[in-house]
Amino acid sequence: AQSVTQLGSHVSVSEGALVLLRCNYSSSVPPYLFWYVQYPNQGLQLLLKYTSAATLVKGINGFEAEFKKSETSFHLTKPSAHMSDAAEYFCAVSGHNAGNMLTFGGGTRLMVKP
Amino acid sequence: DSGVTQTPKHLITATGQRVTLRCSPRSGDLSVYWYQQSLDQGLQFLIQYYNGEERAKGNILERFSAQQFPDLHSELNLSSLELGDSALYFCASSVEVGGANEQFFGPGTRLTVL
């Protein structure tokens, strides 16, 4: 069975500061990993995904994530936070089961202070 | 705009009632997924269809059912509604069923059961 743990349900940073959102996964097979962002009253939008091509993945809006197999982690980072980054972020894992349904973490709400 | 449409946007109904949520996938996408997002359960996979056939089931209650039609749109039927069914229901679509395929999410249907 696959699972995802996001450490910290709420993270607050100042505008211009580093953003670090943590994600650890559990999977018995090499996983596919995703970060999605959800703005208020909207659906989920894909930020980036890891599919084993490269361990450092660059996404949209200046976000990137690094896959670390030894740590079973896929943390999301952005060098400099912007007010528009305030949203909820979800880490998800997909495997090699019958479908490719996503198993989501609990989400992290990012708040950006001016 | 992901290209996935969901109707209605909001639905308010009473306990014991039955409702139908509709999803139109992106043009060309054969796979449709349904997810439920609630405060206590987070984002959970319900069911997946691929080209009209059920492919995978998740934590879907027996009171819930779904189908995918020949034109590839999908409907999620929720019956004998309970207060706890109040949630945001998302539909997502992808081209294939491989684990690396990106899922595109619709804006969701917010169901309120009174």
C-alpha cells in the first residue's frame, strides 16, 4: 500500500523567504510523485511530478522538488515566496497498481506574510 | 482552466435524497477519476473509469455509484445521503492509466447535505 505524509498542516513564511514543504512517502515499488496546488474555491493544479527521469524536478511558478530515495522524501521548495503562493499544497503518490489513482497527503496550507 | 468541467458547482440537498454529479473530461482523455475532499478525511480516491469500463475502486460507499458513457463523460450518483457526505467532489481526467500520467482536475462540485 502507498501512503504520503506531509509534515506540518500549516506553514507560514514571510514574502521573499524560502518555502519548504515536506513530503514523505511509503511505497513498495518505485513511485511516481506529484505536487498539486489548490487555490481557494478552485480545483487542483499540477506543480510538478517525478517519474524517475531526474531526481531534481522543476515545476511551474518557480517551485522545485528533489526525490531522495534514501530518505523516502519529495520536499517542495521555492527560493523566494510571493504573496500569490498562498494556497494549499498536496503531495501525492501513484504507483503501478490497476489504475493510477493518486494517494494524497493531508495537505499543507502555506501562508505568506507581507 | 484544466479543460475538465463539472456540474453543478454547488448542490444543497437534504438527508435521504439522491443526487447526480456530472463530469466532462478533457478532449481526448479516456480515463476519469472521482475524488472526495472533506475536512475529516482529506482527499480520497473514489473510483476510476477508462473508456467506459470501471478500472479501479477506492473508498467508495455502496450508496455511491458511477458510470462513464460512450461520449466519455461520467456521472457520480450519491444516494441515501447523510450529513457526512457533505464534501467537495472532484473529477479528474488523464489520457492513459499509467502511473506517470498527469491527472487534470475539474473545479469540483460542493455538496452540502442538510
